[in-house]
Amino acid sequence: MTLPLHVAWSGLRTYDLDRPRLRMGMYRTVLAEGQRDDLVRLLNRDLLLDQWPVLRTLVSRHVRDVWEEAFPELTTVSTATA
């Protein structure tokens, strides 16, 4: 997958989503830089839930807090795997 320039404006833009580490990096970039339409179009709910326990440690506190407040199931997933 190749991210649009307004999301990945520097560094890596193309990600092989079959590679877990690259997929995690892509999700991190989209969460940090994406606009609402990007989030809807580029993120998969089940993959986000699956990756959240690790991903939440890679994003800023602000991003983590906003997402966990908006989607309480992320907090539940994080607590269950801790």
C-alpha cells in the first residue's frame, strides 16, 4: 500500500502489509498524520484491535488517549493482553 503524500510526507510511503512490522509502521503513520477519510479508508478495525496493545506504545500519548476515549474496546483489548 502506498500512502498519500499528505499522510506520509517524509520517509517511507509504501508498505507491504503482509509484513507485520511494516503494517505496524503504516498504522502508526496513519494514526498520527491521517485525516478522518484516511482513517476510514486505510485502517481495518480487526487489525487495529489486534495490533493495539503494541501500537499504543508507539504512538504519542495524545493519539493513544484520543483513540482509547473514542473507542473503549481498545482499552479493553490492551488490558486483556497486559
